[in-house]
Amino acid sequence: MVQILLVDDESYVTESLAATIPWETLGIERVHQAASALAAVDVLEAYDIDILVTDIRMPGMTGLELIVEVNERWPHIRCLLLTGYADFEYAKKAIQLKAFDYILKPVDDEEFMKCVSAAIDSLKEEWEAFDKVHQLQYSRRTDFGVLRTHLMHDLVLGRHLSIQVIEDKLSQYEIMLRTGQRASMLLIQLGKHFSDMDYHSISLIEYAIGNIAEEVFAPDFYVWHCKAPHDCLIVLIEENWNLISDRSMDEQNHILRATIDNFRKNVSNYLKGEIYVTVTGWFMFPQELPKVYQSAIRSLYWNQQEETDTLLFIEEQPEHSYNSAKLLEGLYVHPTLTHLLESRQWEEAEAKINRVFGKIEEAGYTREHLYELFITVTSAFMYTAHKQGRFITQMDQTGFDPLHAQQMVQSFSNLKEWIFLMMNKLKSEWSESEQSAKSYVVKQVQELISQDKGQELSVKTIADQVYLHPVYLSKIYKAETGEGLGDYIIRMRMERALYLLKYSNKKIYEITTELGYQNPQYFSKMFKKHYGMTPHEFRDQ
């Protein structure tokens, strides 16, 4: 909601406006009043004002001087001039100061409301533009590879996105797959030959495997590859829409199998190592992607544990009792574990997992139950970590390695202990990441202020340098330090003024100008507010 400040040395003017204008209808939450510009500054320092309506001619500090001060310290505020002087020079000066509008006394309520409504609309447009700019800045700070990976993770981990949003992102990231088409998935795990490589070398190998997939599967299929949320590669393939109309399903399956064989041979020849490949059946993209991914991950882990063939077609395997029936149904009822973690309902999430463990312990469980529990819970963990801009493996590398996962699901107690350990890490990481980001911004701001002499210093100029909106920056700074950013700037200026008064021979009006103040009277008021005496009294003592 919007807050407005009315300023006029003739108090009956502001009182009349405050009493007669239907403020709530305009969307204004609170109306403040001040009888002078200096009193208005005190209100501005105490409240988050959005619109300022001020008279021009007032004793001490004029409305135009007040607007200068507001433009410097609170650049987001919309300023309206209210005066009985229909003089072109005032109007011209108001335009130069970027006042939002100019209203003559006596005030016509309808005209006044139109001006205020226009100012509110302008604020809302700026807020919307601010959100769009930040979204664009985020998109440009990351490359296509990262964006494609994030989108894939969102989809396989079950994040709900509208078809239109998915199609827009596929287009923006230049991914050839289409929604509503048949797709298949390959999950790829590196073999023992690659196990001694460091992280950088593994990344290069995975990148090379993705490029080989793109080359081998073209032109019959479109390919989207990236690192999967669990520790493996994911290659999503979709039939070339221009070719499938002339082929039967048997022909398409034959081409797919031959292409997969060719892909594995190329990886072996060029990279000199073995890979485990798990291949799903055809499914509708993206609707069935999360369910297929979970099934493929379980099969990949199971295949590695049993040390069967390095190529596994899920549809050809004998049925394992993966379905949880009623033992694990508590994982899937609303609110889901993902929802509880995302909304930081940690106690509810712990209670949900405890209920599931209690039920399977009481009724009896198999290794397949533990596999499903592990895959489902880790998927929720990964999704939550990605919302913080982190990969879960940064918190726990070993727990998401297939070999360690196989050992973990052998033991009910080990799995339960590890899940709650990871939940505590997530909780801690979430809290620390929010705090760390805000602390870094505060540190940046204070360094900028300490390096500046004051002439060009304002909330807006600082906000521009840290790439944040002035309003948002002010809120972060106050929440972190307990002191308004404008107040901190003033305090630093006052400390600078104290130093100059004490250790230099500069005249007070020279110090006033150096510190960026236009009005010596206002500077004197601020100095006295901080130190209990005027600059003259301080220098004379």
C-alpha cells in the first residue's frame, strides 16, 4: 500500500485534504501531514513515503528545496507541487526538478485525485519494470548451459510450470524439443575408468559425451543433454517431427536402438572408457517426465548394484516391486515434501518423513521401498537446493553418488539418519544463504560511502552501483543494520563535517557545499540534531 505526505505551512490546507479525499479508494494506506519542509524531512526519515505533496513558498526551507532533498535521498518518491502562485517560473523550476505534477490552489478535489492516481500508476509501472529488469539481469548473468540445466532440473523434479512457460523457455534457450511430443530418456553413468579423475576432468568428459550425443542422434532425433540432479547425465531425445510421419513405430524403435549402439561405440572410441546407459520407453513430454525420471534413476542404481549389462532398456526388464502401494503413500499426499521444504515448514517436513519411516518399519519393508524413499526424498532436497541457487552435491557429495546410495539403502537406520542430516543442512544453508547475500550488499554499500566525499552520494546513486532498486536496497540495509540507509549517509556526512570543522579552516558554507547540502540552514539543523550544537557553536567552543 502507498503512503502520502502533505506539506503546507497553512495547516488548514493539509487538514482539509486529509479529511475530504477518499484515500482508501485511491489505494493509499496512510496520510501524513507536516507544517514545514524541515518537519517533512523528519516524516520522510521515519516512514516509507511514496508520494509527496508540498507547497512551494514556506518559511525556512521552500518546497522546491525540499524536492531537491527528496530527489537526492528518496529518488523513488513522486513529488507534486501545491501552490497558489500561478507563476510560469515556478512551473518551469518544478519541471527542472522532475516534479511529477503541479497543482494550483484552491484545490479542486477531482483534479487533485487525478494527479495522485497518476502518481500511483507511475509507481506501479516502475515497480513492474523493476521486476522485469531484474529478471533480464539474471538471465544475462548466466549462460545457456546453466539455464538449460536449471530448466531440466525443474521439470524432472516435478516443478509445476505451465505449458506456455515451458515453450517460452525452450525457445529462449534454443532447445529444439517441443511439448506434446513423444520423447525418450537416456541416463548415463560413467564407468570405473573415469573414477580416478578430478572434478574438472569429469566435467570435460560429461561435456564431450553430450556433444557426441548431439552429433550421433542427429538428424533422426532432437537432443537436450545436461547434468541430471542425481549424479549422472541425462540425455532427452525427441523424434524429428519432419521424419516420423513416414515411419512406423517399429522402424523408429529400430533406428533408436541402432543410434544408441553407435553412441556408445563413439564414447568408447573417443573417450576410452565405459558408460552405463539406462533407456526409458517413449513418453509424452513434458507431462510424464518426472515420473519417468524417477523410474529411470531407480533402474540405473539397481543396474549398477547388480552389475548387469552396461546397456539397460527399462521396458525389457522384469518388474521389480518399485510401487510403494500404501506403505509410501504418505510421501505423495498434499502438502508434498517438496512444498513443505520450499515454504520452509521444516517441522512439518520432518513429521511427514517420520510418519513414512514409522509406517514402513511397522509393516515391513524391502530394499525397493528404501530405494523409492531415497529417490523421492533426494529429489525434494535437490529441488529445494536449486531454489537457493545451489547444487545439493555442494552440501553432501558422497550421499548422491550411486555407489554410496546403494550402500545406504541397505540399512533402514543409515538412510533415516542421512535424510535428517541432509534436512538440517538444507535448513542451515537456506538461512545462511539469505543472510550472506544481504550482508554482502551491506558491506558493498558501506565501502562505497566510505570512499565518497558526499557530493554525488545518494540512495539512488548507491543503488545503481549495487544493481538494486533504491526502495529494496533501503529495506535490506535497515533490516540488516537497524539504521536507515539515508540515516547512515547523513551520519557519515556529519562525521565528515565534524572532522572538517575541527581540522580545516574551511568556512561553514564551504563545508555545506562540499557535503552536498544546498541549504546551510538545513545542514545546521542536521548537525545540531547529531551533536547538540550548531556548526558555529562547535567551532567556537
